[in-house]
Amino acid sequence: MAAAALSAGAGLTGAQTPTKGKYPIIAFSKPFQQLNAQQTADFVTEVGWDGIECPVRPKGQIEPEKAADELPKFAEVMRKQKLDLYILTTAITSMQTPHAETVLRAASKLGIKRIRLGFWKYAKDKNPADQLKEIGAQLKDIADACKALGLQAGFQNHSGRDYVGAPIWDVYSMIKDLDPKHMGMCFDIGHATIEGGLSWPIEAKLMEPFYTAVFVKDFNWKKDAKGAKTEWAPLGEGLVSKIFFDNLKKTTYNGPISQHHEYEMGDQKTMMGHMKKDLKVLKEWLA
């Protein structure tokens, strides 16, 4: 799709303004995505976040093909309670991804500026460098479309032996020559610590100019008969360091910090208690 064909939606503004300090603190709503818009707004208000990172992808809170119809209604309910959709989490990995144009246009029209992309995995039978060339071309096309619509796409780093973005330097190699206003990184300090171990400050510094958003969750290593594996944990009870946020406060970054919750949290009431506790820890780290 030609970028020029998307330009009709560019230039629109939304309601996204921080309500509590330098960084809007939001939550990835995946754990409670079964809630409708009003229930989500009430839940988010009760926990104390500024808004959400909303899954607009297959089996997400909003199906991508329904984005044009359902996103405006969802955003209206959230904004009535002084909340917002700060990030749309999508399955977009190229402009040929089904309903990619629908989702991007809907975001632009509502003034939702940030898009999290889908993920890529390295094929075992292909040279990683060759694959990065192919993915890099896809990212450039997405960046062109985002420029036309006034959006900023973000590549989230995951951990795992076959994830593109796990080493982080591979993402840098693909986006270093692109405009960070339109193609950046949703830097996940949890996954970066898993993959980087002691070197995560280098990766964080490298990607700092490209931050679209910051994602936070915590983990521990657990060893059993099969070897070592990661186990997600409440914030502050794992290996993710407060030093990351000490360093973040010294930068010019003022975008959203999105809390991700991967550990087992029980029923909705118990889950809310865990989330309130995690938010309290994050606010203490940012104070």
C-alpha cells in the first residue's frame, strides 16, 4: 500500500495527555481483555492507571477487522473517565498483514499515536542476516505508512532463542536509519534483562533514542531437572533492577510506561490486588 494513500487520516489529534507526573503509567490490558469498555475503564480507574495498552489483534480486546467501528466507542468511554488508549498492540508485521490499514487508519483518526507491532521469529534453515534484510524492508514500509498517518510504530523485544529482537542489536541494525518518530522500540526491560543479564544497560542506552514506550515486568530464574527457565514474578520480587528507572529519569523520554503482568494472579479481585501492589512499586521506583 502506498504511503500516500494513507495520508487522509494524518494530522488528527487525540486526548492523550499525562495525568499523573512525567510518564503516563498504563497497563497492557491482556489479563482483563474480556472486560467491555466501561468495565475496563472502571477497572483501570480503581487500580490507578492513566490508561491502557489495548490488544487490537486476533483474539484481542478488539478484533482488527472491527477497529473502525469499535475503537471509537471504546476510546469515548475511556476518555469520559479521563483515561486513554495510549498504545494499540497489533499483529502487524508488514503492510500486507490482514486489516493493517484498517487498524492504522482507526488509530490515526482517534489520535492514538503509538502502535506496537507483531513479532518475528528466526527460521532455523535461513541465515539470520538475510532474514534481517527482509524484515528491515517490511519495517521501512510500515514506517512510511506511519509517517503518512502521524503514527509511531514500536518493535517490542522478547526473550527466547528464536525471537527477532531478543539480542536487541538486531533491531537496532534494522531501524537505525529510520526516523524514530515513526519507527521505534517498545523497550521491555524484563525481556532485556533475561537476554542481556548484566549487559542490559548497554542495550537500554543503545535503544534510548528510539523509545516508543517502556514495558516493565519482573522475573526470576528457576532451575529444575530440565535446566534453568524464567518464572514471571510481581514487580520488585525479581531480577529487574530499579537502576533502569533511575537511568530513565535522566533521559528526555516522557512517553508511557506500560505494566505487563505475566505471573499467575488468580480471580479478578485478587488480580486487582496484585496490580495495585505492582503499581505502587513502580511509582516508588519513579519517585
